[in-house]
Amino acid sequence: MENLHSIAEAKSYEIVEKITEGCSGDEKYKLRKDGKYFLLRISDKAKTSEKRKEYEQLAGYMHTDIHTHKPILFGTNADIVYSIVSWVDGIPIMDIIKKDTSKNYYELGKKVGRELRKLHSCYTDIPKADWQDIVEKRALRFLENYHQRKVVFRGE
């Protein structure tokens, strides 16, 4: 929370809640301003280049039919890098899976795959090695999170 207070631009927003879900390692908050909701992400300043690329990618999606956050603000200060983006309502996939085991997750996975294809088609100039590294790091974070939460599926 101390990082949050060091961001001058965040003072004009109301803090709705701290967000603990996700595997990014970022400090995250749901904010409200003028009746609208936003997501504030805070990371270590060493990740400035990576976070700037992510923010710029969001800007590139603004004129597509991809359902994702809209970039609002990006900045740094002495120790952190931060961004504010529009809030996208949704339900975490693990909550859906835990509540309803009757769903056809294969069809849901195909729908997610179609959205990912749209995202990837926007940036064909990114070298494959970079994508491989990004995907491997993200997969390792997901696995670590999975093991920490001790989620058990039938048959395990």
C-alpha cells in the first residue's frame, strides 16, 4: 500500500479494493473515479521496459474488436513503474471451474484461443524467441501459483 501512496496521479481515484488474484507478481488495485472503474498495476522499476511494452500493446488493441483494457496512464517514480487501465469485468477462470464442473471446457478453451489469435495477429513483428520466453515465464508463474494454492482436481 505504501507504493500506492507514492503515485501522485492515483490520489484522484478512490481505492475500491486490493486485488490478490493473478500470477503477475504486480501489486494491483481496483480504483473508481467519476463512476467508472480502473485497474492500477504497480511493479518494481527494474521491469519498466517490460511494462512499457505491455502498455503500448494495449494501446495497439484500441482500434480492434479485442475485449481488453484501455490504457489510461503510464508512469514511474523513484522505485516503481505503474499503469492505470480501464477495468474489464469478468470472473476468474478458476472460480468458474470450481463452481460448475458441467461446463464444456473444451469449447471455452476454443473461445479463449480465438481471442488469443486476435491478440497475436496484431503483433507479427515480435520475434518468436521473445514470445517463447514470455510464455515460459508466465507458465512457470501459473504452476507456482497452482502449487501454492493446493488446488486438487478429480483424479489427482
